[in-house]
Amino acid sequence: MSRLTHVVDGPYAPPAAARELTAVSADGARLHIEVHGPDDAPAVVLAHGWTCSTAFWAAQIRALGADHRVIAYDQRGHGRSAAPVDRDGYSTRALADDLEAVLAATLAPGEKAVVAGHSMGGMTVMAAGGRAGFQEHVAAVLLCSTGSSSLVAESLVVPLRAGRLRTRVTRSVLGSRAPLGPVTPMARRILKYATMGPGSAPDKVEACARIVHACPRDVRFGWSHVLDELQLDAELRELMVPTAVVAGTADRLTPVVHARRIAVALPESLGLTELAGVGHMTPVEAPEAVTERIRELAGTYVQVNSQMGEGA
């Protein structure tokens, strides 16, 4: 059985951080943070999704790290961040607390950044949007492959007609306590079907499989209930910063209908980019498209906000 938590070579192998630090959240949870790139460059903060880790953003870190300060952190229970000690530690409130703690630990007072959130990372952003710490530090947002509600009912992972039976079966699949086990050929096929587009290359499937299979099953189970009960439609309407949305048309976990609703509901929507044939793992499946959108947001909004701050 392989114990690798990520691939170790190629474009999806995570680069070494310039420095690492720990943020402490409101409930005392300790969060692992990696910082890449020059300290005086525009800041980008990356929040990964359910069952992933900072390694999920390897392609973006490599591409942006030369001329951006890239801040990536492990969500609680994932990667090198401590798991919640009880059920109360699994909530969108806790995710929002964690993002505020990361922003405070890595950015100077009033300093602005672009925040990109994938899947549960996007839900983290939505949950935090109305928070003072978020509003102090966030200039613009990229939401990748995410949803604000009805995740289980609208998931297409289980190939049945929409209705109670599909919802019940989907809930049991996504909320399973079963260990994922080693990364075998069958495991790769299952992960590719559930989370990636049909044309995903083997190296991309391998990168995602290593990361997902490394997530502790108790953590995977704990967050599955939060996703099942997710209701962030009201919080989405409090996200008062320019926000772009990216989604794959072949996403089974959070089908593109979620992204379309989000793009319409956002107070400062920059529109939706639909990636044909791409599944749920957009930063890995379409790294150039996701990276370029982050770069555009940083170039437009972080620099503009910095200039405005200097003239105030």
C-alpha cells in the first residue's frame, strides 16, 4: 500500500514553500500555511476543497509563484492542519473562522489579496464574505467548482433520475466511513468517474487520487455532513467584492447549474467561465485557465486597491 500523499515529480508535485507558518483559529485549531514567492508581490490566497490539501494547488503555485506571493493553507483536518476535536469543529462557521485567521496571520493590516476557493474552499469564502476580517483583506474572489446549497440533491455522481432515491444513495456514498485504501487502478477509475472529466490525462488522475486518498476517513466523514446540510445562499449575497466563477461542464459533484446560479446571485459578479468537458477538479484538470483567471484578478484588483490605499 502506498503512503504517498501527493505525486513527487511533474507539474502536479507541490513545490517547496519559501516559508511555513501556523495560524490559530477562533476555537484554537492550528492551521498549516505555506507561503511561496516574493514578499513584496501581489498576494493570492488559495483555499482547497473537501479531501484535498495544499498539494492540490501545485500547478497554480508553480505558475504564480515567480511574481505573486502565493499563500496556501490546509483546511482543518486536511494535510498538516489538525483535525477538529469534536462535531462542533465541523461547520461553515469554523471554515470562515479559519480563513479569517489565515488572512490575519499572513497579510499586513489593510493589505488586500485575491482569494481563490475550490469546492469546499469556495464555500469557505461564501461563509466568510460578511466577516470584517475578510472584508479588510479581500480585493477579489475566484470561486471554482462549488455550490451554495442542495449539493447532495443535485449531485450527478449516482447515475439515477433525480429524486428521493438518488438523493438517499448519493448521501450514503458521499458520507461513507469506508477507507479509500491504496491507490489502485480501480481506485483511479472510480475517482476519475466521480470527480473528473472523461478526457482527464493519467497524470492528472494520479495527482488527484494521491491527494484524496491521503485524507483521513474520519475527516472525510465529518465534512460530508456539513456539505450535505449546506445552506449558504444568504451568505453568498453578502460577498461584496468582485467575484469570478469557473466551473467544468462535466462536473458530477457540483454540476454547472450551481455555478450558473452563483454567478447570477453574486452582488459583484464578474461572470462565469464554463470549461467544456472538465470535471470537478478544475485547478488540476484545467490549470492554465484557473491560473490565468487568478492572475487577471490580481492584476486588476490587488494593484488598484493598493494604489487607492496609498492615495487615501
